[in-house]
Amino acid sequence: MANSLNLTKLNFPFSKELTTLFKILNHNSNLRIVGGAVRDFILKNPTKDIDLACSYTPEKTIDILNSYNIKTLKTGIKYGTITAIVNDKLFEITTLRSDINSQGRKSDVKFIDDFLSDAKRRDFTINAMSINEDGELFDYFGGFNDANNGIIRFIGNPEQRIKEDYLRILRFFRFSCYYSKNFHLDSLSAAIKLKSNIQKLSADRIRGELLNIINCHNNKRLIKVLELMNSNQILAEILLFNKINLKFLENFFVFSNISGEMGNIILKFAILTYSSSSFIYEIAKKLNFSNKNIKYLNLIIKLSKSINVNMSKNNIIELIFDYDKNLLIDALILNITTRDISNYSDIALKYLDIKDFVINFKSPKFIVDGNDLLQNHINPKDISKTLKILRKIWIDSDFSLKKSEILKKIHQKSFS
């Protein structure tokens, strides 16, 4: 493990709020910016959250901040993390710590005052850097070079890091999606060797990492990572089948480049797992998807088999009456991307035309209801079916038929 210290000076943007926290807490240089904010700044990526680390215990950090009328939240105080709110901006502040008795996920926490020891417990070199109030970068393990060279490398012994928390197997592939150019072979080998331990993780943690992986917007890199996970049975540890057909996701990326359609994360998951769509309920339950998302997955898969870009506008209108518009659009995308199509340009134009029609169509209220059918002596068990038939007749008339004219259709011999 390299402990050579890189003190490169960085022009990190200190906001008014961040400067305030440093003035209050940075006694004896015991406060630094850590983690993703440092990594993202080096890589010139947008920084959403700025996390801080200090040597004060969480209780003392709270006391000091409260004495300056800064509101705090005990977000993860058991593990040394509190949240400071400055001008409505949130900053997580975590006490320096070492993890002891780590067993796959859980560990006991010991608070310390040493930034190097704190950095040693982190997962990847690119996540173990820190910045002080002068903008000096503290890089103990070569994270700066790894970040710029696109290398995701575990700190120290990869197997040891993974055994401390088996979620790091999936985090390795997620970070590889977002930041890597080449795989660090020792880290990759350890992740593959210990893959069976993914089963020890909660469904929520697995689902979260998987969705973060497939939400990567670097399509070429994502396919490369998924191919590696697929061929080495990493995905098999997550899903219910040995290998997936990545062709459908590749189709989606081709279609996306032409149509500009990015797709939501649940749609991407449906495309990824479409080759085993008959098991989608079991897969979604295994990963603890919400009932709402499971219902959505089932519906778009079902509809994808009946909707297509060559449907008439009237047939599309019938579906608009029965289903949410966004669901229809997702089902249409799923239909397109799970078919063998040689030219997506024409298909994309048809898709965009239908999408525009669906979004802008104002559904009039159907003027016939169940009570009207009961009064016309329709068996209650046939009401739903009869309403759909009558509604189609009304749609085909371009909504011109009056209620009495529609009801007359029931008694015509051609009605069925």
C-alpha cells in the first residue's frame, strides 16, 4: 500500500457556506473536504454534495455548530455522521474513524484523529483523497493519477477491501461504468472470485447498485461493463438466469442516438431483462422493487407485444383511454428495441410522430356508461366488454356519434 503523499494545490471552489464551516470547525487543520466531491472536481464533473471529515466526535461537532446557531441533523450519528445546514445547503460531516471487526457489511466504529488511517478504510483510491482549507490535495494512494488515467483500484488488498463490505463488488462495476478506461486486473479478479457473497447483501442494496449501473450515460462503457459482468456470472448472482441478451440494450442505445429518447431507469431495466421477461415478476420481487414498479414493468412488457409504430391513430386512441400516456410510450420503446430492426431512422420518425400524438391528444369523455347498458338489458358481466366495443365505434366515427346513436348499435345484428 503506497502512502506517498501528493500535496498538489487545487483551486477548489469554496462557497460562502463551506467557508463558514471551515472557519468554525477547522481548528488545528482538523477539517477537510473528502470523497466524491474531491474526485468529481479532479475529473471536472458536476459536484452535487460536498462531504467533510473532521477529528471532532459527532457530539462535539453538533455542540460547536449549534453554538454558532447552525442547525444540525443526527443523520448517521452512530457511524459518526451528522448533517449541517447552512443557508439551506446541506453538508455531511463525518468523524474520522477506523472500522474494526468488519464482517462482510457490518463493522464496529472507532473514532480517531488521523486522516491517513481514515483514508485506508475507504474502498477505491479515487475516493480516498481529501482537500484542506488551502486547497491542498492529500492523496495517500495515487488516487489523483488513477482518476486521470481512468483506473478503479481498491486500496491495499482488493480481497480484504471486498470482505469488509461485499457491496463493493457491485460498486467496483458501477465506478468502472462511470470512471474507468481500463480495468484494474487485481481488483477485477477479486470481485469475480468473491461474487457469490453478493447473495449475502440485502435486496435493496443490490437493486440500488444495479440501477445505478444501468443508469450510466456512457453507453459504450456500460455495455463493456455489463458484458464483463455477464460473462463472469456477476449478473447471475443478481438475477434469476445465467446470462442476459444485451442485444436489446444495444438496440436501445442505437434508437436513443437517433430519436433523442433517453428512457427512464425502470424502462432500461425492462429492456435489460426482456430476454427473460416471463420471469420479470420473480426478478422484480427478488430485488424488492415496489409494487408500483412491478405493476409498471408487467404492464409495459404486456403492452409491448401489442403496440407498434404502424398502428392506426384510432387504435392508439383506444389505448390512451385505457392506459397512462407515459406507460404507452415506454411500451412502444420496448417494442421497438426488442425487435430485429435494420434501419432505426424510419422507425424513430414514426415513433416521434406517435409520441407527439399521444402526449398532445386530449381524451374526450366517453358519453356512454354502465348504467346506460343496464337500462338496455346488457348482462352485468358483459358490460366492460360492451363498453369497449361501443367506445371503438364512437372513436371510429371521430367522436361524432351521439349517445342515442351509439346505443342503437347494440341492437344491430352486426354488433359483436
